[in-house]
Amino acid sequence: MTRFTESEVEEVALKILSDLGYSTLHGPDITPDGRTPERNAYSDVILVERLRDAIDRFNPDIPAEAREEALKKVLRTESPDLITNNHNFHKMVVDGIDIEYRRDDGSIAWGKVWLLDFENPEKNEFLAVNQFTVIENNNNRRPDIVLFINGLPLIVIELKNPADENATIRTAFNQFETYKAQIPSLFHYNEILIVSDGTEARAGTITSGMEWFMPWKTIDGVETAPSGVPQLEVLFRGMLGKKVLLDLTRHFVVFEDVEQGISKKLAAYHQYHAVNKAVEATAAASSPEGDRRCGVIWHTQGSGKSLTMAFYTGKLVLSMDNPTVVLLTDRNDLDDQLFGVFSRCHELLRQKPVQAKSRDDLRDLLKVASGGIVFTTIQKFLPGGEEDRFPMLSERRNITVIADEAHRSQYDFIDGFAKHTRDALPNASFIGFTGTPIEKADRSTPAVFGDYIDIYDIEQAVEDEATVRIYYESRLAKLELKPEEKPKIDPEFEEVTEGEEAFEKEKLKSKWARLEAIVGSETRIQSIARDIVDHFENRLEVLDGKGMIVCMSRRICVKLHDEIVRLRPGWYHEDDDNGFVKVVMTGSAGDPLGWQEHIRTKQRRRVLGERMKDPSDSLKLVIVRDMWLTGFDVPSLHTMYIDKPMRGHGLMQAIARANRVFKDKPGGLVVDYLGIAHELKESLSEYTRSGGRGKTTFDQDDAASVMLEKYEIVSALFHGFDHSKFFTGTPKERMTLIPAAMEHILKQDDGKERCLRYVTELSKAFALAVPHEDALKIRDDLGFFQAVRAGLAKTTASTDRPPEELDSAIRQIISKAIVSGKVIDIFAAAGLEKPDISILSDEFLAEVKGIPHKNLALELLKKLLNDEIKIRSRTNLVESRSFSEMLEKTLKRYQNKSIETAQVIEELIELAKEMREARHRGDKLNLSEEELAFYDALEVNDSAVAVLGDETLRTIARELVDTVRNNLTIDWTLRESVQAKLRVIVKRILRKYGYPPDKQKKATETVLEQAALICDDWTET
């Protein structure tokens, strides 16, 4: 049978890299004892001479001793912390190395030494090295491919076999986690990590979790690559080309210092290409011939818009002549949030942004000759005092105004803030960023900003796993909200009042007093509070995470909080550092006394924000009016309760709080208490009219339908099996029911595989549907199905499925009936001690034989024997092959129905006894385990035994062990010269003792193959 191997994936990868202009080398060739050594030791991860040559080429005006000092700085490690070292190195790469040196006249000079030539990609040396062994602290590791630029190991690639279902991108990611711990030196210099199994391919950084290893979906940056093109090829050709890779390294890597530590982030493909299009558009718009309208970038909420804005600003700073950049928002909290992102990215921006505190401060900040990144709300551009118009601050053309959420009515040339901004900065260019499309009726936005530069819609974001789907559930609280009242609500109210100051709210009070009184009535709040508590507790049983409640007034926020706390007193705590539920709102000393504990300063709100963002923190539920509805990211937030009239982009932005990616979160849920379905439909129609693909939300009934479909499939697997005792029986009855259920599954064709697969799919669908009434109906059944699945996955001989295949956010046992139980150990359930295969006794085998569930007994034996064969395969090639073939032959006869279950159990028990006896062969022959392995490699030829006899074969085996051990070098399995030498030595020994000449070739190959199995232990010790 022809099999696809990992080395073939490596070969394909190297071919693509060669096409892209990379030189390629075989790792063992450049080792200290290789054919063309470039490393003094296996701990060296930089190809020093290549780096030295590049430094000399790029920095001819810097004296030689200063260049050498720069090289030493690169090689020197200053911290025990990997991320700190990586961060320091990245600054050297993108900003150059500051160096001090003495001129010929004795004076001191300062300069920069560059490691890469960013302006001329072809002048750099790009090299791909496969099988690059690194030894550090006695850890011997060999990444598949390392990409060096000028001798620096900037990219590490781990490949897996696409034909092996257990070799996934997840296992490649896990290998990187091991590498970072065991050979950290290699990752001090890393910019990008890539994992691929030949079909899937993802890229991330040294701090990325698996969920943030992202695909690269385009080769040319214009069209998304067809699905038939392997992701590995798309990622390599789209991301690793010389120009793109250097551009990514310089402009699209950022280190953010967040509460949990430093996070290194790499731009996704949609961010990278959007930014480059925007920089080009800005250059055209700001030129003498340009119309100063750069355009609009519409990237759906949750896809990293704030970071895209930071990447754009950072690249703009270097591409234009020291520009001034003005960041406009229309709300103070948005200004703070965006300013926070930019402040954390100040290294990328090459300067620290500043925030205008007042109109006068804004004017001072913009009266500069050049430079600066200024944050302001658009309200600060209002004329002051007796002014008719805002005074002109600068006539420069290299000023760019970036508007966040560029679709508001305020951006108007007639009487909006765009007019005042244009008066202040008449030659500035305008660019807009938005998470929602420009409404068709909105003519002012295109007039100010121009047309779309780039669109990244919901469908693409979900497909790329940049966001998760949002589901919608209507739980309209009809109590006291009469249908005839709804039309009386001013549909423009939210649009008009959102973000307005308190005095403006007072003017509009009459418009909302009636609705606020109805929505905030005591009986309705009590009803809503009870429903939210029950609903959210049901959600938390299935999905660990956070929730948010959106109310229409601060009064309702406080009343709802008090009612929730009355129902769940343990959720309350007066301190900001504790408590399950909090209200987040602004206010003043003039507000009622009962509100005061909920009115917090900016710093106290920031503390709550950090708690909310921390998935492990006890703060799980927040109640807001308009705080945190835009620009506030809580990835673990999975449920949003809306009890406030909302529409248009405000509604789209709010519900997008639930679409963030978090571990394996399957989706977000929006719960509607006020009847916003019509507004959602309007938002969607506007969205699709603007060219967007994908639905804003999916009805939760859709999720329930999928769940019921999966439930029917799983139920069919258990048809005819009565599992009612699982819920009503004694602990013993429940426990013994599991092996019986497993037996029922195992009797079916592919029953085990189907059960593992469909219970997992049902679990994920259930997590999305909870607490839909249909989901609650099947909860107990699902608990039973999951218990059986756990038993099958844990105990039978299926190939081990990684736990991440089950949604990590979904708790394994959902049913209340077994919530206090542990995952059932099927050995205990079957009344057996869990065995150690190496000491399998006749008594244990007899017990297995006596299990009433014959299919389960068969599965147990298969697993035990497979596990033992796996262990033996690491040390004794011939013996493990022999047992593996015997097992396979027996199972094939069983699968072909030529023997019955009872008979195959008999045969497997005999095989187990043979394997047990094999453990003692070495003692009988007076051979060590290693010597026995080589003895078996020789004895495989029957004629050799007949001619030479046991004693001679034992002598040869001992000599082979000593000889092979003494001649092994690191990477010998990859080095043809060492293999050739060993082959000659082995043949010489065989001839010396008269081994049959016609069998020598096969014996030599088997001996070398056996040596390869145990060489890792030998080379490490």
C-alpha cells in the first residue's frame, strides 16, 4: 500500500519555498560534525557567519568593531524570560541596534546597525533548513523547517502527516509548546510560528493560543484562494514571499502589555492587505492631485478593527513625511478604549499617542510643525465662545484624520463635525473605519471619506474563525408591555440620544418617560430578573464564560441588579475586587443614594473591565446602559441580554460583543426581552444591500433544530437499549449500565466511531441551544450519552482522540443526574482491576474472558494489546512487528466473520500470554533489552539460527550494541555519511562471525532500523 508521509509534506513545503527564492539546506549538513558545518555547537541557533556578512553589507559606514559589538548584542541573552528576550530582539530587528563608537578623531558617535534590509528584500539572504537539531539543557529537539533571514531563525515550521488522523495541527501546536519550554533559545529570535498537516495551515506567535493560530486565505491579496488549493500552499505563497514576510515583520507584529502579561500579536491576512490598501489610498488622497478622501474600511465587529487601525497608523508614520494623525471618536469611552489599544502599541507607532483633554488642549496639540498621534472626540472640534467657525490649525497635507465608526450623522459637511474638522485642518485626508456598513441613505459618510477600500464581512470572518456565529433567542417579556405601546416609541430615540450629555437627555425625557416606566415597572423587573438568573445559570452549566445585560436607563440597571441580588445574595459583594454581578455606569453625586455604589471613577471602571476580561475571575455578569457596548472586548462573553430599544449600527455593535473567539466557544447568544427582531432584520437588509455576506444572527431555533437532528442520530444508536436506570437506579445499577451500553454500541457496524463522533457533535449543538426548552428536555439523555462516550474514548482500542476534539468550553457531563459523579472507569464498572499489561496474570485474563459483555471484553483486550505493542515498538522492532501482525491477522479474521467473538477473545488471550512470556526471553538468553532487540533483528532469518546457533547470535548482538552505540552521532539517522559508515561496520561484523551471505543485506537494514528506534535515548544520554 502506498502511504503519504510527513517527509513528503516537508518536500512539498521546501519546493514552494524554493519557488519563492529561498535557498535550501539539509540540517545535518551544517551541524558541527556535518559536511559543511555552520554551527560550532548544537546549541547555536543563529548562523553567525551569515549574520555577520549581512551586518557588514548593510552597515558599511559603521566601524568594524561597532558592527561586531552589534552582533554580540544579538547573540547575548539578557533575561531568563523567553517573551522578554523575544521582545528585545524584535526591537533590534525593526528599529535597528543603537550603537556607540569612537570616531578617528577620538569623538563619540552614535549610529544604528541594521540586521535586515527592509527596503530591498532581494538583498537579504533567505534560507530554509529542514531537520534543524537543537540541543539545550540535555533536550534534543528537531523542528521540521526553520527559515533563516540573514542567518536569523525568524520562522519555525512544524509539519504533520495529512494521512494520519492523529497528526493534526493541534499536535504540531503542542510540539511548539514543548519546544518553547525545552529549547527556548531558538524562540528568542522567532517572529512567526507555522503549523500544517499538509492541508490545513495556520500561523501564530510564541504567545498565541491555538485558537489564535490563523489561516492565510489569499495568495495575491486580491482574491480569496479557491478551497481546492491546500492551505499550506496558500499560506506559504501568500505570506512567506520575501516582500510580504519582511513587511509583516516590520509593520504587522505588535507586543501588547496586558493584565495577563505580554501578548505578541501578528496581523491576520485581512488586516495585512486592508492596511496596505489603505496606506496606498492615503498616499493618493494626500497627494497634490488627491481629493483628500482616502475611503472606508469595513471590517465586521470582532475581527480586530482597533488593531488594524494601529497597524495602519504605524505603517503610515514611516511611509509619509512625519505625518500628524488625528483619531476621532464620538464618545469618551470609545476614545479611552481606542487610546488604550494605541498606547499598548506605542512601539509599533514609533511614538506615544496623546489624548486631548479639552478643546484648548486639542488646538495646542495640533499646532505643530509635524508628527504626533492625537486622540480626540469629535465634540472637541466645536467652535468655542463667540467663534462662528473653528479656527484653522494647520494647512499641511500630511495630516490624516482617522474616524472610528465612520457612519454617524455627525460626519456632515453642512453642520456636522466634519465641517469643523475641515475648517481646522483644510488639507487633511480623511479615512473611516467601521464595523458596520454605511447605510444607503447616509450620503454624508461617502462625501467625507470616499468609497470602501476593503470589506471583511461576517461570513468571511466566521469562515476564517476570526469570529464565532451569534444566535438569537426571543424571550419577550409581555408583562405590562402592551402591543399598542410599541408604536409610540420614537424609533429615532436611541440614535438621537446615545452618547448625549445629561442636559440633552433631560430635554428628551418626555419622549422616553412612558416606555421607561413600562419597561422598568417593578413587576416586570422581577420577572426579567428571575428569568435571567435561571437562564444564565443554565448557560453556565454548559459554557463557562461571561454575560452582559443591556438596560434602557440607569434606574432600571440599579433596580435589576437589586432584584438579581435578592434572588442570589451570594452574587453580591460591595468591593470592586469581588462579586459575581456588577452595574457599570457613570453618574454624579446628585444621583440617588442607592445608585452611588454603582457610580465609579474611570480607574474603578478599568478595574472592573480587567476583571470582566479575565475568564477565570468571579465577575461573570455585568449590567450596562451604554458603557462597554462598543470597543470593549471580552472574548469569553457568550450571552447578551438586551432589554433596551436599539437599531442600526448601535444594535450591530452591541450584539457583536458576543462574537469574539475564545478557546473553543461554539457561538454567542443574544437574548431579546424587548422585541428587537424587526430591528435586527432591518440591520441585516442594510448589511446585505451594502454588499455584506452572512447573517448578523441565527435564530436559536436553528441551533435547536440542529441539536435535535444530532439527538435523533445518537438516539438511534441506542435504539432498543433501556437506559432509564441511569437516572433512577442505585449507584451500582448506574455504573453497571455503562458497560452494557458500550456493549450495545460495539455490536453495531462502526458503532464506536459513530458514537464518538455524533455525541461530540450533539454536545456542541447543545451548548448553542441551551437553555432552549428542547435542549433542557434532552439534557439528562445527553449526560448518559456523554458518559458512554467517555467510557469508549477512555477504555477501548480506538486511536486516541485528543481531548480538544470535544469542545473545551462544554462540560463533559451535563446531566444533573450524574453531575456529582466522575468519569466512569470502565474497568471498575466491569468489576476488574485496572491492569498493567506487563504483569497480566492468568487470573486477570480469566476475568476478562468472563465479562458478560463480549464485545466490551474484546475492546478491552484490543486496547491492552495495542498499548503493549506501542511500548515494545519503541525498543524492539522485530518483536513488535511480529505481535502487531499476529493481532492484525486475528482481528482481520474476526472482521471477515470467519471467527466469532468468543473465539477471537480466546486467541487474544493466548497472544497476551505470549507477549507476557516474551518479557522474560532476555533473562533466559542472558541478554539486556537492547541486546535482545538486536538478537531478534538477526534471528529474523531462520537460516542464520540453523547455521550459527544461539550462542554466536548472542555474541554478534552484544558486539553490535557496543559498536553501534560508539559510532552514533546526533542526527545520524539523517546523515548519509554516518549511515554508510555504520552499514559497513555492521556488514563487517556479520562476515566476521559467518552470518549467511545471502541474508546479510536484509539483516544489516533491520539492524540499522532497530538502531534508529532507540538512538534517541542513546544520543541524549
